[in-house]
Amino acid sequence: MNRNKKYNRIKLALGIAEFIVVLALLLALVLRGWTFQVGSLARSVTKHPYGIFVIYLLLVGIIELAITFPFSFYSGYIVEHQFGVSNQNFGQWLWEEIKSIGVSGLILLPLFLIFFFFLRSFKNFWWLPVGLIVFLVSILLARLAPVLIFPLFYKFEPLTDESLREKIIQLSNQCGLKIGQVMRFNLSKTTKKANAGFTGLGKSKRVILSDTLLENFSLPEIITVFAHELGHYRYHHIWKGILSGFVLTLGGIFVTSLLYQKTLAIIFPAKGLTIDQVEALPLLALYLTLFGLIITPIQNMLSRHFERQADLFALQITKDKESFVSAMEKLAQINLADKEPHPIIEFLFYSHPSIKKRIAMAHSS
């Protein structure tokens, strides 16, 4: 087994194992009745329903963090060092994890409280306002993340390479597109891997290029990568992703809400729980987790379609197959990508087409 395949198999196995552990926790809360012990502890602290809800979330969150931390540590620190792609010592890695948990908590806690409000207020129709809130928040995050959240983790600054900047402006003008800012960021503070992306909406839209990409790729290769990101902008992939996510999410939470209502009395026959009691919420979380498992391949399939469109756009606008192919080869080498994953693995877990398929498409276009 080559090095790249070994790396990806280890990462995939750890990801699946972590998912199974989280699923087992939810099953234990529901089927073993642990949810009532946690609920009782929360109710011993306060009688206010929202206070009970927050304490219950914190207790379950601490348990989940404790059982998933070994997977995060092994996958995010040990494996990355074993394969020589991490630039972090343990303290730096831990600090980034703490920041990530803190930022996630600040975003998710208000959303959970809004969800609980709708659950209590709308009862069986909670799914509709929750779906709309998820849609609005996804737009807000897409707008604000590049300027408020990403800079908490990396330093962003305008691209200063004049030769590259001129090429980028020329290519953008050639497409008749105004992309906003082109930024570089210090991905090297955490990893040797290279990355690029198109982020933001409105005034916050920008193309971001990692310093590892800028330092290890030739000018034509960087232009090809930029053209790919320009393709995402040209085809409005962020908006399409938000809208498709809204449709899938709304349909999914509608179905899970029906299952939740129908099975609550079956799972807890002697408790007489209502849908807005905290002890019942792990059952809803279990259904939502299973729903996420089902729609992930659908979302990945759509993402792969977007990536193919962006690849074709880059090839058409640059007319430089050689640089596209060499950029793909270099990305596979630096990022330890599995160039030819098993088709089932690619279908289930890959948000991008395999490197082999992307190169084959370039040769055939």
C-alpha cells in the first residue's frame, strides 16, 4: 500500500470510528435511559426550562468531547506528524482545538436556544421555522465567516506578488467577472498541505490562496488553481450550495420531526415525554444524525458536480492542460491525496472527484 492510500485509510477509519462512538452515545442516552439521569442532574441545578436545556446540553457536550477527543488527537495530531504534514507542536494544536470549540460554542448555543424556543412554541410544526433559521444563518455565516471567523485562525493579507496579481486581474477581466479581493493566508502555521478557496458573499467575497500553494507551485499552476476558484464564482456555487442545503435540510428535518413524534411514546412508553422535554432530545438528535448520514453522499455528489464544472471552466479559460495536470499531481503529493480511491469510498465520502478522474478529464477535454 502506498503512503497516500495508507494515510487516507487511517483518517477514514478514525472518522468512521468517531461517528460510531457518537452514535453509540446517543443510543445509550435513549435506550439505556441515561438521558433521565442527565436530565435529573440538570433539573437539580435550576427549574427554568431554558436553564435546564443549557445545562443538559453542556453535560452531554462534555461527555461527547471526552469520548471523541482521543480520535481528534490521534487523527489531527499523531497521524499528521507520523506522515510529516503537520507544522504544529502539541501546544499549538491544542490551542487551535480550543479556539475551534469556543467559536463553535458561541455560534451554536444561540442557535440551539432558538431551536428550543421554536420547539416549545410551535410544537409539531417546529421544523418549519427551524429550517428557515438554518437557511438564514447559512447566508449570514457565508457573508461574515471570511471577515470575522477565518481571521481567528489564520492571518489574511492582500496578494502582493505583482506578476501574479496582474495575471489574476487579466484572467478575471477576460471572464467579465469582478471577484473582489484575492488574499493569501498562512496555512503553513498548521500544515504543509496546500489549499485555495472561494469564500464569502457580497462585499466579503474573495479568493483565498494559501502560502503553501504560492510557495510550492509555479505561476501557471497557481493561475490554473485560481481559474478553478473563479469557476465557482462564475457558476454561483456558493448560492447553489446554500439553496440545495436548505431544500435537503428542510425536507430532512420535516421527516425526522414526524419520526420523532411517532416514536417518542414507543421508545419511552412509561415516561409520557413531550417533544420539548430535554430528556427526549437525544432521540431527535439520533434521527438527525442518521439523516445526516443519508444526505452526506447526496451533498458530496452535488459538490463533485460543482468541482467538475470549475475544473472545466479553468481548462477552457486558461487553455493550459499541462499546468492543470501538474497542479493536480502536486496537490496529490503535498496533500497526501489518494489519487484513485475505491469507487464506493469516493461516492460516500469525497466532495471532489478523485485526482485520477480530474486529470483524465483534462486530457480528454
